[in-house]
Amino acid sequence: MTTTVVWDEALLAYDMGEHPLDPVRVELTIALAHELGVLDRPGVRLVRPEPAGEELLTRVHRPDYLAAVKAAPDDPFFTGWGLNTPDNPAFDGMHEASARIVGATVAAAEAVWRGRTWRGVSVAGGLHHAMPARASGFCVYNDPAIAIARLLDLGAERIAYVDIDVHHGDGVQEVFAADSRVLTVSVHETPLVLFPGTGFPDEVGAPGAEGTAVNLPLPPGTGDAGWLRAFHAVVPSVVRAFRPQVLFTQCGADAHHLDPLADLRLTVDGQRAAYLALRDLAEEVCDGRWIATGGGGYALVEVVPRAWTHLLATVTGDPIDPATPTPPAWRELARARRPGREVPPRMTDGASAQYRPWQPDGEMDAVDRAVLATRKAVFPLHGLDPHDPRD
């Protein structure tokens, strides 16, 4: 098993300043993975990305939007295109930094598709909210959508995109809503209370591609047991029915209970269990072909580095024992980067990540009802029974 990890310190240039999307979370992830030996494992190929060119970027984004991204940093009064807002402030080198993140994710995807590696990962990627002509939700260019479009150009016929960020993967769904070659699955906090306000169960894809958008919105306060029950009740079934050639995942870490921007209640242990489930799904349905990105995550020291180091370990080989201590050198770096923040001593939150399988019978809680709503909306479109837990 070989894995391509795409990384370069230049990816940290995607920096919006005093902003929740702080690149220190990526820096500390790579540092933690290095300290634990994850990136030195046999079969791991470290690849430096090049910025994506305009021909690649315009597979998803409009040329006039690219021109706006280039112009915005030079004009303090620039407006429009979703740029120069509190969510998406313009910053020096914005086009180049955003294009490099696209290049990183495309490099991981191409390595897998061309057979150079079985798995590819770009933790700096996962900017899933960007629209063809608009920045949105801290995202300038939509690297997952561009990478998927690139795979389609290379001959892919069925790609499954699974998004476990706490926010709906609206940009990727929008780009491929009418493309029956791409299945988009998003597990997120309900849009009734959280940005971007989309991702309801009845969003199932455009006419002619019904069933290729799957949305599982969960109630606020959902923890490990409920989240994992919901995930296993929906995601494997629709992915199996779609029979993808490759699995593409966006693994935002912001469903954690310490994340300041949302209200799900997962632990690092629950997130680790989700990565293991995605790995197993890729092994089962795609012969192991798996592309993974990061995404959201705003508990910069406490959560994201541990969660994504677990992701890197899962992608590159054996998972890390949750009881593993965080290395002293990493703890020192984390304190230096963010003085006063609590630095976790271990790779676990001490949770079990156990769950009971979903059942349609008996008394249902809010999570069970959310599962049933999604299954009713989309399972019949895949020839599946929404009430049969075996489907």
C-alpha cells in the first residue's frame, strides 16, 4: 500500500489574517504527524504541489471570477464576488495561495487515478464552499470540485464524494448537481441553524441526476454515538449502490465539541472512527482508491492537529493508538504558536466511539428521525428500501 501526501510550507500562505481559518492548524498537523513518524512510514511519498493553472481552475470557476480574485487584494474598496467580506477577506497573494491548494488536491487525486499510489491526501485542501463565481465560507477556489472535474477529464465514470465537515458541502454539490457521474454525500449539522443554510434531505440532485446528491443533516448536540449511527445508516449503502471507482472525502474537523463555530459534539475518538469507516468503505467498493482532504476546523490547537494526524495515519497505514501521548517537542511548538491555549497531552479525548446500529422500529430520537428522512428521500432512487436496516 502506497500513499501520496501532498505538502509544502507554501500552502500556509492561504492566510486571511485575524480569521478563524488560521493556517497554524495545518502547520501543527504536519508537525504532529512528523513527530509521530506517520510521514516517515514505508510507502509514503511526499510531493510538493505546483499552483493550478487557469485552464484547470476554469474547469469549475468562471474566468471573470479568477480576474476578480487577482484584483481584489490591490483594491481596499473592492466589492462583489463574495470577496472582501468578513468571511472572505482579500489578502496578498490570494490567487496564488488558493491556486496552490487546488494544485495540491489535484496532485493527490491524479496520483491515485493514474495508479502511482492507492491513496492520496492533502490536509490543506477541502475548501468546499466556493462557488463557480463567488467566494463563500472562507473558500476562494473549490479544490475538491476542481480535482473531481480533473478526474472526470481523465476518464473517471463514477466518483463518490463524501463530506463529513460540520457544514454542508454546498459548493461541490452545486457544481455536480446535474452530473450523474458524481455522487455527493454530506453529513452535517442541520441547515436550520448553521451556515450555509442548505443540505436538506430533499436536495437529491437535478433532474436527470436524481439520487446523486445525498444530505444527512443532524440536530445540534449530536455526539459520537448518534453521528456514527447516522453515518453507518446512510453513507455505506448509497456509496455501495453507486459503485464508484474512487472515493473522495472531505474530512473537516469542525464537528468536534470544542469547535467554536458549530454545535455537534464529536470527540477526536469519534472522528478517528469516521476515518476508519471511510477507509473500510474505500477498501470495499473502490479497491482501496481513496483521496482525502482536510476542510473546516477551528479549535486550532486542541482538536485539528490530532484529528488530521489520525486521518494521515489511517490513510498511510496503521491507525494511531488513541492512548498515544502527544510528543513533548510538538507540545512545545503548539504552546509557542498559540500561547495560553490548552495543549492536549494524548491523541484521545477518552471517549469510546461506540454506537448502536440504526433501527426503524420502536422509539426514535431526533437523530433517528433525521436518518429516516434522508433514507426516505434518496434510498428509493438507488433501489434501496428506506425502512430495511440491511440496506
